Amino acid sequence: MAQVDFQHREIAIKLVYYGPAMSGKTTNLQQIHARMDPRRRGKLLTLDTKEDRTLYFDLLPLAFKSVSGITCKVKLFTVPGQVIHNTTRKVVLQGCDGVAFIADSQIAETKNNNESFANLRQNLKENRLDVEGIPIVIQFNKRDLAKVRSDDEIKRIAQKGKEPIFPAVAFKGEGVVDTFLGLAAATWESLETRMGLGSKHGIPRAELLGALSKQLGTDVSTIKLEGIR
Ligand SMILES: Nc1nc2c(ncn2[C@@H]2O[C@H](COP(=O)(O)OP(=O)(O)O)[C@@H](O)[C@H]2O)c(=O)[nH]1
Ligand SMILES: [Mg+2]
């Protein structure tokens, strides 16, 4: 649940980018960071090893002040994808309000995607988070590569499941903002239902999405928030 600090009139939303190693989680955060105004953006804290793999996590903070005077902080985290770092993944997932699952579109990565998704569900459960209720959006990244799952297949997956699906070529920035704003929209719905984020805490949906898209230099009205169907 989003953390409310009444004394400082602040509310913090935690979003986690989850998925197998090398699927493009860090790249998504780097692209978001690159779109933000250099004079105002927070630091992208990234802790990569020499092999360009996230060892701990990456953290990117965003913030805006709502009309109601409440400061809304949105904290983006990634997890390390390698199987051995499960303890870290579990800790990063604590208290999260929404998840972007970054899948690798390559056919050869299907098993890794599935194992990571099962691991996500397991860790949500172990953190006593609501596995069925927590908003999850799925990004199929690396659409530029050969030997990837077809558009039709991804469409079928989208129709079968309840999670919104976003295709992406993260290192070119394609689909990154759509995924992020899609996640923000899904998370707002969930937090409105669970704690009245708009109705009780003064963060209406339009303000959250408007402020975030403005910080990324886009217009939310041109973005397809519900993914492909
Ligand atoms: N071909 C291709 N490579 C990508 C794409 N997105 C990210 N990568 C590359 O995949 C590798 C792993 O990305 P990274 O973001 O570190 O993955 P993470 O382990 O999930 O954080 C890097 O070399 C990226 O440049 C993409 O859309 N297409
Ligand atoms: Mg990483």
C-alpha cells in the first residue's frame, strides 16, 4: 500500500520492474531518466556489475506536487534477474504497489520468462502481497530481434490473460513510456480502490498521469494505457 506521511503531506508509490536477467529492466529506467528534465530529475541510482547485470537494484525517484498540496513520490525499482539473487528480489518487492514485468521476446527466453513470472508470484505471496489484486503490466521487450515470438502470439497472450501487454524496443525508447504510464494508470485504479488515492488522499488519476507524462515530455492523451488487446 502506498505510504502516507501525514506530517509532511507526502504519499509514496512504489513500482517495481521485475523479470529475468537481461530482459531490459535497467534499460527501461535509463530511458525514462533520459527523458526527464536534467534540471529537475532525481538521480538514477544504478548498481551494475562489470557484466552489465544489476547486482542489487536500480532506483529512480519521480515526484510532483498535486493541486491539493500533497507531494506524490513515485519510486521506480528494478530487481536483479539472476536466479541466485532471490533474497534481494524479495526485499525489493516489499511494499510495492504495482509491477511492470519485463519479458524478453526471444523464443529462446520463454522458459526464463515463465520461471521469473512464477518467481514473482511466489515472492508476492511470501511478502503477503495480494497476488491476484496487485496491478501487473507486461512488456514484451526486444521486438527488434530475430527469432522472437510473433505479434499474433503476443496478441493471443494478451487476450488470454488479464494483464495489459506492451510491446517494446527499450534501448530505442519504443514502448517504454507506454509501459510506465500503463503501469501508473493500473496502479492508480488499484490504490483508489484500496485506499482512496484520489478521493481521500488528493491524488486524482488525471493529475498523476498528467504530471508523470509531462515529466517525460509526452502527452498522456496520445498514449494507449491499456496495452494491446
Ligand atoms: N536488441 C535489444 N537489446 C536490448 C533491448 N533492450 C535492452 N537491450 C539490451 O539487453 C541487455 C540487458 O539489458 P538490461 O537493461 O541491463 O537488462 P536487465 O538485466 O533486465 O536490467 C543490454 O545489453 C541492453 O542494451 C531491446 O529492445 N533490443
Ligand atoms: Mg538490470
